[in-house]
Amino acid sequence: MRDRVRINSVVLLSDNWGVLKKTMLDYRNSKGEWEPQVRETYDRGDGATVLPFDPERGTVLLVRQFRFPAYVEGHDDLLLEACAGLLDADDPETCARREAEEELGYRLRDLKLVMMPFMSPGSVTEKLAFFTAHYSAADRVSAGGGHVGEGEDIEVVEMPLDEAYRSCLDGRIVDAKTIILVQHLMLTEGLGRK
């Protein structure tokens, strides 16, 4: 692709919670013709998400929290989702473990990297590392709930994997990362359960 993209200029539009840039570029299309394009990219950093699964009881751990962008788009409820966070200076597995302890109150074992997709590549630079992990009641180290100083007000929710899957279908779970992880667990863990 490097021989198909020429960056002409980059303008910083915002540098608050994330970095928003406007880029003017020339792109050589599939016909070999150069065409001018203008694109905005939002960079908030990469992250990690994890959906813990208790294979003995067939349950998963989720978080319920307020998400302002969903609210302004008409979602008039808290979001039920897999715990997640920005990498900051950590590698993805360290981040997933940290977020699980902070948000869920569990020290996880057997983390498995499932995938690392771009979440919204039309405008957002973020790649998200998706993990699953096993847990049991013995892995609980705190009540969870996140960091109050970071504006986090998180409820820990434990539910059967089957119910989480139904929640994806009936609209109780509308968060894409969570839907992907629940479907993955249904394929790898849930369908073979008695």
C-alpha cells in the first residue's frame, strides 16, 4: 500500500481524551489513477477485552456501566459488556488481567488470545486484543467496580453463557466486542455442554 498512498498534509483537530486528525492524501485506486481524499482519524490507543468463563458452572462475567456515546445515540440503559481497557504502557495480556481485577474483582488464569481486530477501521485507529479466560469463585480477589477516581461506576454481572447468548439476540447486549466474545465462547465452549 505504501506505493498507493501519498500524505499531503495532516491537521490536528483535537488532542483531548484521544487525538483527532484530518489528513489530506492522494490514493492510487485500482485503475491506477490518483485521486485526492480527505480522511479524519481518531486515535484513543489500543486496548484489550476479556470474557471470563467458568467451565464448571457455564457462566460468564460481564460489567454493566454507563456509556455516554450509546446514550446520545438513543440507548436509554446501561451497557452490558465484557470488561475492557486501554493498553496504556502494558502489553495486551497484562492489560486484560489488570482490567479483570479492577472491574470484575477476579484474578484470571488461562488467558487465551482469540483475535486482534480493528474495531472501526473507517475512522478509528484502535486495535483490540480479544481474550477469553477461565475463572472460578476461588479467583475472586475484590468486589471489582473499577476506579471511582476515573469516573467508573461498574456493576459486576455473572450470568449463564446461554443467557448471555440470548441477550445478544434480543438486544440486551448491544456492544460489539461482547457479542463477538459471547459467540466465540458459544462455538468453543457452549455448544458441547450438556
